Amino acid sequence: MDQPRGRAFYLLAAVFALYVLFLYGPTLTILALSFQGPSGGLTFPMNGVSTHWFAKLWEGVGVVDIWAALRRSLALGLVVMMLTVGIAFYAGLAFRKGFWGAGLVFALAVSSLIVPSIVVSLGIGLEFRLLDDAIKALAAATGWGFLQDHGTLMGLYSSALGAHLTWTLPFGLLIMFAVFNRFDPAYEEAARDLGASGPQTLRHVVVPILAPALVGVALFGFTLSFDELARTSQAIGGRNTLPLELQGLTTTVTTPEIYALGTVTTAVSALVIGTALGLTLWLQKRRARRALAGRT
Amino acid sequence: MTDLALPTAAPTERAAAPALSARPRRSLAYLQAAPLALVFVVFLVIPLVLTGIVSLWEYNEYAIIPALTLQNYADVFDGCLSADLCTTLRTYLSTVKFVALTLAITLPLGFAIAYFLAFHIRSGTVRMGLFLLCTIPFWTSNVIRMISWIPLLGRNGLINDTLRALGLIRQPIEGLLYSDFAVVLAFVHLDTVFMIVPIFNSLARIDRRLIEAARDGGASGAQILWNVILPLAKPGIAIGTIFVTTLVMGDFVTVGVMGGQQIASVGKVIQVQMAYLQFPAAAANAMVLLAAVLLMILGLTRMIDLRREL
């Protein structure tokens, strides 16, 4: 591979550059257009530069309470993130030890990625509706007071949370596999030989070594949940998440307000990605420093 | 998302562990895997089973009735045996057309980019940086990325304006936005990353000595690509193809937003039936969609032994 750069290199480099332009160009366009002047429209030219549309967005978009939706999506994203990191980490440990049915659980995780999102969403929606029906039937049959005004079990932290986990956990698990494949068990053995208990080994040896990867899993967990749409669509009760509201707004809002909203959501995602990447770099640097310090 | 091999306990570790402590650690593994298994059972397996059951139930305007019937499936394929195509078949043909077009673009594009990153970038840091550059948009909102085509493709968008300013066209081209073209463009925009990552993963694992050996043996660049690299990249290509296929087959958001809510798709049919509370009909459609997707994947996995490659 150490030949001089040939024609193929420049051709592929051009393809790559064009692809990156294609990837980022449109998003940068709406970032610019969200600062459109008050008389500006959905397309170029820019009629001045202002934060008018952000101010309008701050006041709210029509009947939709967009800020409540944003808060819901943030909260759900954080819960999904923590659960994804915890569940995927322990599952990774279990898969490393091996257990009866490991192949089956792995197949389930892969299926969860492959089954179309609309099918998963519909299934979860049906499951919760049937549960509600069952509870109502039980209430009618027994006359138990606390069941009488049962509304629905469907909601942000039940059906929607489950729907998001079916999407984030497979990614988290695959990352944990990749990480544990490169993890040297000698560290654990050394800790055990020095008298560390199981939980101590986990807390003081395994987790610090895997910290950058765990940050990566957290990044996947939060961003995939924050932007999830297809799986949530049929598996949420009355109150929507931000992506669902956004999808509805695409047909009704015809002002740059929707670009402003796009800028805000992209900023949230970018902030999370930036924090995660920065944290990973910092963790790796710190580890390298400590390794150097330990050697001298 | 790099090395997708099931990690196995190192044999030395297992042999070294005394027999007494081995047992509790084994049961610990079940405890540790239980939450994951539980999530998939409650939110994947049971929902799919229930969908299958409900697809066989009757319904009226008010409620679903637990009585066995095949009517929902008969409705899905209603009129499919007559000369002109039924709605379902036409919808599937339209969706499969999108799958074919999207694959025809994302596969060569994804391969070219993965190949460029894996073989032409010499510095590991630069390679990782460029790879991240390709994957970062995957972590942002799909709907926003679709909307962002409006200022470019719209009637008075950047493309029409530029072409008019150059004097190439007099009237703006109407079919740029809210058309099949826009839908395919959005699919390529959103889904190429699902090709790049697995193909890159396959390419990165190719032993460079194989390529040197081929060159020493007198193979030309094209021969190396076709006879050495491509066969070794097959698992990545298959995984990427499976991803793109299921994403496009089950889509209803992209087709809705980019098609101006005018183009039919299987996912959209299901969504509309859910909105009208026709659950058994939606369930029947979902089962047919699932079967169609699984058949397509089965066809793809015949290309390679996926189990061994993972």
C-alpha cells in the first residue's frame, strides 16, 4: 500500500468529499436559514439575519406545546441512556462468561434490529391495549375500587421506553462485544490474586478500563432515543415525543420556525455527541498519563 | 460496531478458577443477562406473538373481537388474483422499487467510501476522524435531515434557482421535491452509513499480505478488487444490504415527508389502519410485511454463512 498516490486515490477522495458535502450540506443550509429575517421564507435568499424565528419558537408553535415535548424527549433519552449502559454492560459480562441460551439471546438482539420498526411499534401498541382491556375486564368482574378508573398503561416510561430499548440495546450489546473481545482478563485475575472481591474488581478494574466504551454506549443510547420516531409512533399514549411532533409539523408549518426547531434539536444532539467524544478523549488521555506515571 | 464476535471466556481463566467458585459465577451470568432477555421478551417476542394472534381476530368499528378468522389476510390480498394488480401488490412493488433503487446507489457508494477509508488513508487517526465524520449525522434527527432538503429541492429552491440563473431551464423543475426522486435521495442520505460501517469493518480486517501476495502473483488492480477484496468484503456487504432493505421496507416516515404524503408504502398502510383503530387489519399487514422482509433476508443470507461471519 506504500505506493505513490494513484489516480484511484484522487477519484475516491473526490467521491468521499462529495459524499461529505451531500451529508452535511442540507443540514448546514437549514442552520443558516433558521436565522432568516422576519420577512424571509423557507428558501434562499436570506432576507436579513435575525433570531426572529427562534423567538417565535420560544412562544410556541400553534397548539403544540413543543417545549413540553422537548422536555419529555430529553427525560426519556436520559432514562434510556442509563438503562442501556447498565443492561448492555451486565449482558456483556454474562456473554463473556457464557451461559445456556446465549445464542438465543444474541439472536433476539439481532432480530430486534432487523424486524421493521413499524412492526415492533404496532406489536407493543397492541400488547398494551390488550393489557388495558384485561385490566378493565378485571375491574368490571371484581369491582375493586383501585382499578375502576384505569386509563391506560401506555405511556412515556412504559411502552415508549420499551420500544426505545429494543432499538438502543442491540447497538449497546454489539459495542460491548467489540470491547470485551479486546479486554485482557489478566487485569481481573491480577485484581483477584491481590484479594479483590468480584464487585471490587468490577468497580476498580473493569469499569475504569472500559469507561470510554461505556461513554460510547451512553452516546448511542441517548441520541438514538432522542431522535427515535418509527418505533415510538404506535407505542405512545397521548403525549408525543419531540420527533413525533416534528413529523406532524412538517405538513403544517410553512415558516422558517421549523428550521429554528431543527437547529435546536441538532444543537442538542451535537452537544451530546461533542460531550461524549470529548469525555472519551479525556478518559483515554488520563489513562495514558496514569500509565506513564505508574512506570516511572 | 467493529468486531462482532461473541466473546468467549478464555480457556485458561476457566481452568484456573477453582471448581467451587465456578458455580456461583455461572448463575451470576444468568442474573446479568436477565434484564436484557426480559426486555426482548416483553417488548419484542410477546408483541410479535400478539400481533400474529390479533391478525386472526375479527373486528368492527368499535372493538376487536377474539374470534378466529382469516378475513384480514383475505382483505390484504383482495383482488390480487384478478388481471390488474391489487392495492397491496402495487404498494409492495412500489416499496420494492425503492429498495432496489436505494441499494443500487448506497451499495457502490458505501463500498467506495469504506474502501477509500480502509485502503487509501494511511494514518489511523485520520482514518478514525473521517470515519466519525461519516457517522456523526447518524446521531441526529432523521426528520430534520429530511426537512433540510426543502430549501434545496423546492420550487424556488437553490437547485431550481441556480439552473434558472444559468439559463439552463425556464420553468422550475416541479418533481424535485415530493416525488420518487426525493424519496430515494432521502433514503441514500439517511441510510448509506448502514453500508459504510459494516463494509468498512470487513475491509479493515483483511490481511494486507493477501493483497501483496496477489500483486506479487501478477494480479492487476481490478483483479485484486474482484477476486480478493470483494469476496472478503461479502459479510459486510450482506449486513449492510440487510440493514438498508429492512429500513426501506418498513419505512413510512421518509416516504411520507419526502413524498408529500402522496406516495403509498407498506408501513404507511399499517400506520393509517392503526389510526383508524383497525388493529386486526394492521396486524395482518404487519405479519405480511414481516414475512416479506424475512424472505428477502433469507435470500441475502444464502449468499454467505452469516452465523459464521458474526
